[in-house]
Amino acid sequence: MSHIVSVSDLTQALKDVLEAEFPFVWVRGQVTNLARPASGHLYFTLSDAGAALPVVWFKNSQGRGNKGTGGENSIDPLTGEVLEPGRDVAGSLADGQEVLVAGRVTVYAARGSYQLVAELVQPSGVSDLALAFEALKRKLSDKGWFDEARKKPVPPSPARVALVTSAQGAAVRDFLRLARERGTGAALRIYPTLVQGIAAPAQIAAALDAVNADAWADGKAGGKADVIALIRGGGSLEDLWAFNSEVVAEAMVRSKIPVVTGVGHEPDVTIADFVADKRFSTPSAVASGLWPLRADLMQAVDGLETDLSRAFLALLQRKQAQFSELRRGLTWLSPVKRLARLDEDWLETSQRLAAAGGRMLDARRERLAASVRGLSRAFGPADVSALQAQVRALAERAHLAAGVALAGAEGRAQVLAARLAGLDPEGPLSRGYSLVRIERTGRFLRSIAEVAPGDRLGVRTADGEVAAVVAGGGAEKTGGEA
């Protein structure tokens, strides 16, 4: 009987084998599914055409391969690599970037899957192009070349379209095939150019300038192209690099004619797409976007014809209704009809006026009679006698109340006068007391300590004031009543 192990034991055994077999490896691949959680760790998948490998790059390992402060070169402690100043691999890591990852293979037991724990991540191969792409993107964005306000409107169903593309590519064949099935007919002119390689950017820019310089004699009012279509089929980032050049972007901005792009496949985005007045995902999408299907146009014409017929019938019906209404109006406004209506109106108004006058007179008579009756009730002899009795009673009550109030006020006045007399400071003077004032301070003398020999005093009595001087022997406190 075979040995039965638990999931944890088996996973740990596999983990031990993998970590022992791959303690440190270098792996090349493309970054996909990049995630940056709040923890600062980086999670992504390293993939190529045949497989995918989960990678975790912990925050404490991300300093390797990045330049610190100081501005001078540094040496990576893991690889001995000389690092350039300002390098930030972790911060610039993005989906689609080709990288070299150094680390150890391990098993993540919680999910039962293996993963690469990165110790060092370096850009590799295409990543240099990706970095150059982002740098140029930021530069041209700062110049305002991507702003919607700068871009020119693309006319619907253009009659003259200039194709800037490779004359032998599949993209132009697909474009022409779709163009034959769409719109109402348009003049197309191909400006052949390289769309890949070192010489391609200069040729594309020259073709864009040539379209702006050429005048078309196509029997449709002459002039220049209505739209320039810059198209190319799919390819790798290196294959599409001609459309990521500043030379091409500058020629597109310089163009007086609207430029639309259809470069690569659906997910491919180039600098030219950002600069274009309108971007389509593929060359075929350009043809589909410039012209509607001819069958759709025919169906639209049929619909417009039907709508026009309905609108014309509706207009006729409205005019007939207006004509009938005008006829009725003219009949109503004839002189004989008008005189008859005026006579009827005069008779009816006279009757209403007579009825209203009678009702008004009756109402006035009734109000007059009611007023007479009210006056009789209000001013009869009995009512007058009763009112006189009430007035006399009120007068007596007022007289009594006034007497009581005066007596109370007189008593209170006497009490207040007595209290006021008691508070008179000169009252005690009439009983033999005196007030002594110190001339030096102007205050009344309350203690012998307040005076000194020679001080002048004023002694006030009930009938006058006597001047005095403190004797030279000084003041002495004596007993007795003050």
C-alpha cells in the first residue's frame, strides 16, 4: 500500500525540490498583469509565446537596480552592475515591457502554485524602445501636440483621400477593397512610402508634405485632398517604430489637411495615433470610419424618400384643414351675419342691464330699512337712560379710587420725608454737634491720627463755621463721649 501524504506535506516537498533545484535563476519575458497594491510590493506575470510565470517583487528588494541619492553611479550588490544615476526600474515597470528577472523559484502554498520571487529586475531588449516611447510621448504632450483643441475636424464621406502607406502591403489592399463597397465614390491617390526601417520616418514625413503641396484635378472642384490616411498593418513594437518618431509627428502637426491613422492591430498605439486628428484601430477601420456602407446609404435614401412622402401628405392635410377653417371664418365675418349678431347682442345686453338695475335698487332699499331699524334700537329712550346710569356709576367709582390713591400717596410721602430728615448730615448740628473739616485734605475729621500740629481746621455748627488750628503740643486721644 502506497504512502498517503497530506496536501501540506506534498506542497512542502515540492517547495523543497524547486528551491533546491533553482536557488537563483535569470528569466527573460514580457511583463503582463502588473499590480501595485498599497503594500508597495509588485505582482506581475512574466510571459512569452509559450508559457507564463507569476512573479512577486517585494518592496525591500526593489532598491536593487535603482539609483539612490547623490547623483553618482552605484554598484548593484547582487550582480556587480554599475547603475546609472536616477534609474528607477520599479517605478517605470509597465505592462508590455521586456525584462530580465533574477530570483529564486518557490511554491506559494496558500494557492498551490509556483512563482518567482524577484531579487533584481532589469529592462531588456524592447524595454528600451518602450522607455523611449514614453519619453517622446511626454515631450510631445508637453508641446500640446495631443490636445484636442489643436486637431482638425475630419469631413464626413470625403471625396478625395490620400493614402500614405506601402503600395505592396496588405493594409492598402484591404483599404481599397472596403472603399469600393462604401460611400458614393471617392478619388483615392496612393503616396507610396516605406513603413518600416530607419529610412521610413523621413519618407513618411516627405509623403505627408507632398500631399499638402499637390493640387488634384479630379473634376470635383479641384483643390487638395480632403483627408490623409496614414495606414500600416500589424507588427511588433520594432516594426511599428517608424510611427513613433518625432519627424512623423511634426509632419502631421504641420499638415493643413486632416490626418487619420490606422496603424497595426486593435491594441497597438503609436505616437502618430496620439497626434492624429482622428485615430482608428486598424487600416480597415479607417475605410469603415471614412465612408458608410453603400447599402446603408441606399437604405437611408429609401428612408428619406418615405419620410418626404409622409411629410408632403401631412403638409397637404394641414393646408386643407387651414382652408376649411378660413372658409368658415369668412362665412362668420359676412356683413349680414355680423349685423344679426350685433342686434342679438344689443337686445341681450339691454335685458341684463334692466335686470341688474332692478336688483341694485331692491338691495339699496333693503339696506336703508335695516339701517333705520338699527338706529332705532341703538338710540331709544331706554337705551339712553341705561347708558347715563352707567356713566354716573363709573364716575362715582373713579372719585372713590382717586381719594384712596391720594391718601396712600400722602402717607408714603410723609414716611419718606421723615427718613430723609433722619439722613440729613446737618441734622445733628441743631442738637449741639459739630463737623470738623481738615483744610489741608478737605475731608471731615474722624480720628486724631488724621491731624498734626499746625493743621488748620474748620469747625461747622448749626449757625456757622469757626476756624481753628491744632495746638503745637499735638493731638492726644482722650476718653469721653464724642
